[in-house]
Amino acid sequence: MSNSSFPTEFLLLTFADTRELQLLHFGLFLGIYLAALLGNGLILTAVACDHRLHTPMYFFLLNLALLDLGTITTTVPKAMDNSLRKTTAISYSGCATQVFFLFFMLGAEYSLLTIMAYDRYIAICKPLHYWTFMDSRASVAWGAGVLSAVLHTANTFSLPLCQGNALDQFFCELPQILKLSCSDAYLRELGFIIFCFCSGIGYFIFIVLSYVQIFRAVLRIPSKQGRHKTFSTCLPHLAVVSLFLSTVMFTYLKPSSISSPSIDLLLAVLYSVVPPAVNPLVYSMKNKELKDVVRKLVLEMIFTAHKLPFTLHK
């Protein structure tokens, strides 16, 4: 194969032609990125520092926060940098790195969300066996993410590209790269995506069955307060799973007849940018323990910030 089949760089989507709109895009992404850093950073600090949150459920939230930070850091900073420097270029190796880390984070997150469903099932339906079953689950999710990333990246970037190097996306998204592949070469990766989709359906069925058993058990709880407390730990997880699955599956499996740059951009933002910023709010909204610890952390930060100038003055 000629070297022209493997370009030295890719050209990402241009959000706007005018400098004012480019800066507006930079400011919007910067605000979302800082919100994700703050929200997930508070969850990481709260779980790590407060002994009351040293339980498997909060350990999962800590891992989910790490994955969310990794997901948004993989895509948004490069888009912000391109907007500031008025360029759209990303190197071939940089593009491969983005694909690797994005699939690593998304694969690990989906596996973690599945394991979290099982964690809730065991905790609610078989509490006496909880510590027997739930011993080293997060490492399985991270391992699944690494395997998915290695296979997708190696398979995708071994394909010759015959349709140029322009991607209709603000980061290196796999469906956009496959559009550049030679017509007879992309089928290998497409078959692998279908295999992963079938595996994802299996995970989804497992999540659904887990929650069917959970809701049956919760409805048998005589206390209304007990039912409310149990639902409050499950519904945020369901909301996160629903947003994650619906956007990712539609992005990678939608028919080409309904594909357009605006739809592709919206879906990419919904599965790679919005969840990392919104998930901390979803998980802390109905969780009194986590809210109390986060509120305490914020108050300590504010007190320290007010006290520091006085100390420096002295």
C-alpha cells in the first residue's frame, strides 16, 4: 500500500469561520470542561477523604468520576486548542490516541455501569452475600476498557484510507474515520462493531434483568421511607445508563440516510461532553450522604479561601 493511504494528519470539523464564534465555542467548551472538573473532582475528594463513603457503591462512583474526567479530557481540550489557534489539524498519532482513550473510557464506563447494576441487585436482593460476591469488580471494568480500546484502535488504523483526511467531527470519532476507508476495507471494522453491539445488548439485558429483580424486592418493602431510600440509590444509575446507551448506540448504529453533520455533532456532544458534566449532579441529587460530604468540602474550601489573604497579610 502507498503511504498516501495513511495520512500524516486529519482535519477536524470547523465550528465557525469568524473569530468571534470560535471564541464563543472555546468559552462554551471551557465552561463545560470546568464544570466536569469541579463536579467529578468533588466526588473524588469526598469519597477518598471521608471514611463514611468507603463502601463499594461509592468506590464505583469514584471510578465513574475518573472515567468521566478521562472521557471529556480526551476530546474537549484539543477542540478548545484548535479554536484558539484557528486550526483544525490533528496528527495521525494524535487521532489514534484519541480513539484509543475514548474507547478505553467508554468501554470501561459501560462495563462499570453494568457491574453497578449487579452491585445494587446483590445489595438489595441478597444482602447477606454482598461481601462474598462484590470483591474486585472495578478492575474488570478497566480491563474491558483496555481490551476494547486496543482492538478498535489497532483494527481501525490498519485500514487504508481512500477518501481524504477530513473528519466531520470535532474529535477523531470512529464512524467518521470509517467513512474515509476504502469501500472493501471497512467491513472488517464494521463487523467488529456489530460484535461489540451484540455484547452491549447482552450487558443491557443483564442491567434490565437486575433492575426487574430490584424493583420487585423494593415494592415488597413495607416502609414508604425505606422504598424511597432504595429507589434514590437506583434511579440515578438508571438515568446515567439510559443517556449513555441511547446516544452511543444511535451514534454508531444509525442508518446513513439520517446522518448529517449537525446530528452527528449533537450526538457526539451528548455522549462525550454532557455526561461527564452532568453525572456528578445526577448521582448527588438524591444522595444525602454524598451531598453532606460535598457541602462540607465546599464550605471548607470557601473558609480556606477567605482565611488565606488574612494569613498572607499577617
